[in-house]
Amino acid sequence: MPIRKLFGFSRRAIEGRINRAKRAVAEIGADEFIEALEEITANWEHKPTFTKTFTRNGVKVDVEDNEAGDIFKWVNFGTGEKAGGSRYEIKPKKPGGVLSFTLGYTPKTTRSSYGGSGTASGPQAFAKKVVHKGIEPRRLDLQAKKKVQKQKLSISKVKRLLRAAIFGRSN
């Protein structure tokens, strides 16, 4: 039996409605991914803002391009040797100045978890410059992805979305 007679809609109309349902499912997945990233960065001093953009193939999640977004990218993907690059020099902001930092830093995040203290508890150090190895990539995005995959979108919710898209109603 042709689809048109079965549902009373043209094939093109049904395909359009199914595509809208797929988009709705992708949007829910993106929202859950953003929530997981926001939970991971909840105790950060500079909280990044995550955005979603609809593309032809689904939904793309990105971080805003500002100071907090840059920090997220450095922590997520790493810097210097730790990210496949090279060591880099850190100098004081003022010429002739001195860098001051505390040794013994414990990061808030590690490659497999988050929730550390994010504090340094060692002695105070001073230097005219530092050659830094870089920040080890924490891959917070993969941690968020794992968290979302554990929650899995329920089959009944997907069926409801498809039904609403195809037939124009929720039941």
C-alpha cells in the first residue's frame, strides 16, 4: 500500500516531519551534553558558556569565544608538549617584573574525573620567566559525552517525538 494512502500524507511531507523529529531528538541530546559540561565546570571561577548550532547533519555544541571559553579549550585540549606542541615561555606582564606562584598545584579536573580542589599548597616560588611543558588535556568533552550516553534518551520519548512530528499530535 502506498505511503500516501496509508497515512494520508505525501512521501515528501512525511520525510519532512521525520527530519523535524530527528532534529528534536538531536536537540535534546545537545541540551543534555551542555548540561553535563556545565555541571563539570560549575565550580570554575570563569564559567564558560556553551552554545548549540543546528547544522545539516545535526547539532554542533561549541564554547563561546571569550576568556572563559579559552580557558575551557586549554584545559580540555591541553597546551604545549602535553597537546603535541612545544614548550612555551611565560614572562611577567611588566618588563623587569617577577612571576610569583605557589608550587604543589592540585587540578580541579583530571583526565578521568572532576571535582579536585584546584588549589596549590606548596611553598611560594619566584622566577623571571618559566618554560612551561603545558597543560595535560583533560578531555572534559569526552567525560560529558560518557555521562550523556549513560542517561540514554528513552525509547518512549523518541516514539512520542516521532509520533508528534508525523501525525502532528503528541499521543
